[in-house]
Amino acid sequence: MTWELIDQPTNHLNLVAPKGSKTMLLYENLARERMREAEQDASEQRLVRRLNSARRWQRLSAWVERRAKRAQDLL
């Protein structure tokens, strides 16, 4: 170890700048974009499932209501 290495000021740009080639950064950006798209698709699928579930419960509720009315009418 030499004194020149110890006394050199730290270059903060080296700490912030990404290490690696531009090609690697491109692949990382593409991977992040694919992950974002996958998360958005999953969110949309959850919403669709929730809507389908709500419709199913509404149909079941209406059926139960009709059945209860028929049972009440028979009494």
C-alpha cells in the first residue's frame, strides 16, 4: 500500500455510477419492466377474481332470497 492510494480523495461518482456494461443495464431494465408487467397482470387478475366472486355471491344471495320467499309463502 502506498501513500498515494491512501491520500487520494474519494471520487463519489464512482460510488453512484452503476458498474457494468450498458448491455447489462439494458437487460436489467428489461427484467424490471417484465416484473412490473407481471405485477400489473397479477393485480388485474386479482381484480377480475374479486369481481367474479362478488357476482357469484350476488347470484347466490338472490337465489337464497327467492327460496326463502317460496318457503315463507308455503307456511
